[in-house]
Amino acid sequence: MEMPELGHKHHFGAEGGKTFIDGRSEKEKAAWEARHRGDKGYNDEHSGIFYSRKLLWGPFPDIKKSAKALEKELGVRIRVQL
């Protein structure tokens, strides 16, 4: 994922991992959030776990829709590269 205006790039997620955008359920999403809520960087926009939470386990099972929601939240343009 890239934020061109800020010159930021963030890499996150595990190769081969299954997430909400891969068809995991709302119940599995809630379990993931509960398991990671105390992780370092959970609310830090400069950490991978933040983007995993907001995009891979975000509000929508579609990464593009979750990216649009995050763009609004952060006030930046996001380019998702899969």
C-alpha cells in the first residue's frame, strides 16, 4: 500500500494468510481483533498491524472499499498494490 502524497509505503499481512477480504467470517474478524487489540502499533498508522486491521480485516470484505474508508479517515489518497 502506498500513500503518494506522504511518500509512505507499508507492507503488511502474511503471505498465504486468510483474512476478511479472503472470505473469513465476521466471527473470525472479531476473534482476530480481540487477539490483536493489545499488540504494539495497533492504533499507530505507521505500523503494519494498523493496516492489517484497517484493510485486511477492515469494515468491508472488499479491500478497495476498506481503502476508500481509510482514505477518508486519514485524509490521504491510498494506492493498494496486490
